Amino acid sequence: MTTTIRIPTQLRQLTDGVGEVTVEAATVGDALRGLDASFPGFGERLFDEDGKLRRFVNVFLADEDVRFLSGLETALVAGQTISIVPAVAGGCA
């Protein structure tokens, strides 16, 4: 399936400034691994040493957090968009 991945500003140095990348994949995990294959460096930022999504990285498929779907095994349908959203914390006390 052809899927678009939205790249957050903080990671666009890995894609030479490109904000969206298209990949061929059957699952969310395949798409993210394909992203790393095309643009090395994503894997270490997205996955921990066990191959799971890092705690501070949120991945959404069609506005749904994949952690509440089938995780990295979530099946893709052609034309869907994956968004990588780094966690944001902080603020005023």
C-alpha cells in the first residue's frame, strides 16, 4: 500500500527538509522501517533496543494513536497518512 508519512520539524534534517515521505508498506511498522531504509537515522529515534516504539514518540494513523490500534502491526489501507508526533512536555509551574 502507498502510505504518506508526515515528518515532524525536529526530524526533517534526516529527510533534507522534506515534510512528507511516501512509502510502500502493509503495516505501520513496515512503513516506519521503510522510512529508516530510505532515510537512515529514523530507526534509532523511533524504536528502542527491543524494536518497540520509544515512549516519547507518538505515531498516529488517520488521527488514531497506533498504540490503541494494533501497534506496529496495524494494517494500512492505500492512501492513509501516518503522522510521527514527538511528545511535548514542560510549561510554567
